[in-house]
Amino acid sequence: MTLRWLSAGLGVPVVGLLILGAVTTSAQQTPAQPHQTSPQQQPTAKPANIDRNGVLMLIRSTLLALDHANKTGNYTVLRDLGAPGFQVNTAAKLAEIFAKQRGEKLDLSGVAVIDPQLSLLPQIEPNGFLHMAGFFPSVPSQVNFELLFAPVEGQWRVFGVSLSVGQSAPVAPEPPAEKAVVSQRQAAPPKPAVSAK
């Protein structure tokens, strides 16, 4: 599986997601980097002023466009829905990027009816991009996503997509009692060797 973010040069860390695909952008299409400031003055992300319906429309329309592109092999509409920084990729390049996903016949149609659970609430990054992440809980696998949108003529247009498939249920942590026993064993000094005579 290829591990790459869908738009290069974002300056946005992607942690904990298995990412399926990559799209490169030209240097002039990457978001502007903030000027260097002291650590106390670093710009931070701000909560986005967008309602639940707006969030659902952005998430679902983006992932369904990707699903349709994967099912038909035609990435023209997905490309045309993107921001200019995303559109530097040809439909053929997008088809190449998503070839493995298409070959695995990943079905994303469930995103139309299942409500996503957000792990990163929509926020405006210092570069002005809308950023959000979450997952669609489904069986047998859940669909994890991270999305980045650029403002274009008063609309949010897709700039980056990160997508992976993971477990549908959380893995149970090790019981605390077992951890304590292991810790005590490790902390105890080694016993002297006993030999039989």
C-alpha cells in the first residue's frame, strides 16, 4: 500500500492514518507559508464557522466523487471539483494514483448513509485552508479520512484527501492489573541462581 498524502507541501501533519494515494502540486499552487515568528507567536488553527450540514456535504460529496471515480476509472469529475492546486493533476495521473484502491474495489458508497465521527473538528489552518478528519464506523472495516479544502471564489474546494480502511471496533487495551504485575516483575531485583548439589 502506498503511504502518501494527496497534496504535497501542505505543512499539515498527518498522523495515524494509512494513506492510499498521492497527488503532487506545483510550487506556485501550494498554500502560502506564514512568515517566521517566535514560538509564542506561531499562528494556530481556529474553529471553522461551518454548520453540521455543511460539514456533511463536504465530506460526503468528496468521498462519493472519489468512489465514483474509482468505480468508473474516470477521474475527470473528481479533478474538476478540486481547487486549482488539486487540478494540476491530470485525470490520468489521478487514475494512476488510485489504481491500487480501484483494483481492491474499495466501496465507499456507505458514506452516503452512515454519519461520520469527527476526530478533528473542522478548523481553519493558518494558511486559510479548512481541515477536518474522522471516520465512518462500519462493518467489517471503517473508513478513515482526512480532508483539506481551499477557499475558491467563496466555496470550499478539495485540495487534499487522505483515506484508509481500518478496524471497525477499537482494540481493547491491556487490563491495568496485568500492567501492574508486569511492572512489578520488571522492577524486582533478579533472584540469585540456585543449583542442586
